[in-house]
Amino acid sequence: MRGQLTWAAVVGRTAGRFRPDPVRADIDPLIAPAAPLLGGAPGRYARWDSTRAPVVAAVLSMLASVAMSVGVLQKSYCLNNGWGVPDVFWRACYVDMPYLFTNTQLATGDPPYPPAPGSALAQPLGTGTLLWLTSMLVPDGDPLKRQQVYVAIWAVLLTLALIALVLVTVATLPHRPWAAVHVACSPLVVTAALVSPDLLGVLLASLGLWAWSRSRLDLAGILFGLAIATRTYPLLLLAVLGMLAWRAGRLGRWAITAGTAALTWAALMVVAGFPSGWSILRPYQAWSAAAADYGSPWYLLTLAGWTVPPWALTSAAIAGWGIALTAGAALTLLAPTRPFVAEVAIVVVALAIMTGKSIPVQTTLWLLPLVALAGLRWRTHLIWASCELVYFVAVWVYLGGLSDTAKGLPAPWYAVFTVVRLLGLAFLVVNVWERAMRRVIPQPVPTSSEREPETLPEDSIDDVAGPLAGSADHVVVTLT
């Protein structure tokens, strides 16, 4: 006879901790004190009923909407009074959209990538196109009112994107859909989701992972191609799938997705490139010529008074991607059991972020769905998120201090909080690495005829594996 799975159980299982006993559910110690309020601990024979996934999706969508509402409230001062400097920093309500709208051709409705040299929008093709399309919805009038309308449009659009991201995460995790609460209820949604259009690229990348998890290889390639044209980091996720496919001996399946992604991206670039005189390449040119910026470890050198030429920073950032991919390949091949897709992705993406030329506060969104897909514990999530939140406050107080040094955060203290944030990312990498290296999938425990057959723990199932699921390892490295 099956037990009933309580709300405490499904919330607690979002932590994703490995359980030696394959039939006993576990509650994350961080939320265990709340178990009596949520119905108590689950019974020994409790099982998740997959038909309740729509209920999970509905509940988490509502929670995501609440989180975004709190985010809008957090930025309400600027929405009501404008985004003037330095108030925008003191109030921590900075967002990219009003500046993009005012300081570019978006205010006049001109195309984002005109042939004129140097006039193209410094945003990737997908992001720039959507910024332009939404700008056409803004009526003429007072400049402040137009900014407010533009930001309001994007607040609605990003709220819908977050809800869609929650739904995609639920759909990707049939064995533990409540893990999507890491996306819906993260404090990082409040601080970072409205800062820039990054959430759209995160959504497309997550859709690509969902399609891969369903072995829809062509669709996954198309979605990854769109994601890479919107934000560059999904290219790392595609590489992670290739590493795991190599270990599983399924490179042919991955090649279908990778080839489709390359063709999709190339087609978009060609279609937009010829009419624009290839001004769509300006974002990449601007990145290669950029100096070290806020949040980056290289910016610490700037604070110390050292000037690093852009070419050296570009080389270092590219080398950082190489280091990140090498670390991902090492985890893929050294782990005793093939690691989860999201685990390797967290290692690779976090290391790439840590070595970038700049680390804006919104880059934290790149990792958020991966944390859910990997099934990390809430303690791990909150330790990492705390470092991000501390930095979120510090960077705005530091920038405000550039206008009023009497009230701002001194540069040495800003450097300290930058290091704290980098340590938070390093903690996430180490935690995921250790988790993947410790995992050993047990054999099902023999059962008597009077008991229901026991199954492997859900924590040992990688819902994102897709065409790799069930395949034997073909390439494994053992250190002796």
C-alpha cells in the first residue's frame, strides 16, 4: 500500500541529496523544522505521483509571480522618479532598459543594426531585435514617461519569461518537479531578474536542455542556436552535452544537436548580416575591445592601479573558457558514475563567469535553472545566493560613492566584496564537484513477495540525460 506524499516531502526533496535508502524520502535539514506545518515527514513507501506535475507548475508559477512583484517593488523608486545618477545606485534600482532606450536608436524606432559604422546596438542579435520590437510599443511623449513605459513592458515580458522558465524546469524534471522551486523562489530573482534581458537567453537555453532531455535532437539544436544568438553562454551548455556524450559513446546523437545549432545560428547571422553590413558583429567587437569592468577579478587589478591592455584581458577571458571546459571534461571523465548534465554545466559556466572581463549582477541568472536541474540542497543555494546578495548591495554603494565619496563604499572594501562573490561561485563549483564525485548508484534492494518492489532513488536519475540515459560508459579515466 502506497503512502501519501506530503507537502513537506515534495518541498524537502528539492534539495536533491543522495539517499542510501532507495524508498525513504528525505527532508532538507534547512527546512526540516517546518515539516510539522507542512504535513509531517513522508512515509517509508511514499512515491511522487507524476500526474500532479500541473499542480506543481501552477503553484510555482504563482510563487514566481510573487517574487517578480517583490523585484518590481524593490526597483519602484526609480520606476516612479527616473533613473538619474547617483540615486539609481543609492536605491539599488538600476536596470539596463531605460539607458538602452534613451542612449541608442531605440528611442527613435530605427533598426538596431544599421549599416552605418559604430551605430549598431551593442547587444547580441536576438536580444537587440527584441529590444527594438518592444521599443516600437512605446508611444511618443515625455522622455521620462517613455522610459517608464518601456521598463514596464519589459517587467511584464520578463515576468512571463520567468514563469515560462519555471514551467520548463518542471517539465524537464518528471521525477522531482518541485526542484523548480529553486528558480521560482530564489532571492536572486528579486535582485537580478529585472536588471537586463538576460532572462530571455536563460529561457531559450533551458528550452534547449528540455528538448535534449526528451531526445528531440533537432529541436534542441534549433533552440540552442537561438539561445546562442541571444546570449553567448549557452555555447558552453552545448559543449557540456558533447563531453557527456563522449563518455556515453553517443557523440553521433550530440552531433545532430550541435550541427543543427550551428546551422541555426549561422542562418540567423547571415539573414541579418548582409542587410546590416555585418553590424550585428558589433557586440563581439565591443567585447574584445572592452577593459576590465565591475565584478571581474581583472577589475581588482584596475583598483590596484594596474592597467591591463584589452588584448591581454581578451586573451585571459578566452583562456578562462578553456579552463572551464577543461574542468568540465575532467569532471565528466573522472567521476565514478556519469555526472548529471546540470552538474557539469554548473562547473563550466561558473568558472567561465569567474574569469570574465565583467561579471554583472544578472549573470547569476545563468546558474539558477542549473541549480534546480542538479537538485542541489537549499543550504548550498542560499550560501551562494548570500554572496551574490552581499555583492549586489556593495556594487551599488561603491558606484554611488564615485559621485559622493563621503557616503560611498571605498575601493578596498569593494574589492573585498568582489572576492566574497567569487568565493561564493567557487563554493558552488566545489560543492557540485564533490557531489558528483561521491555519487555511487546502488543496486535495487531485493524485496520479499509481500512488499512492493523497491526502486533506485530518484536522486540517482539525471532527468536531463535524454539520449544518454541508460547508455554504458565508453570513456572513463581512473586515477591510480
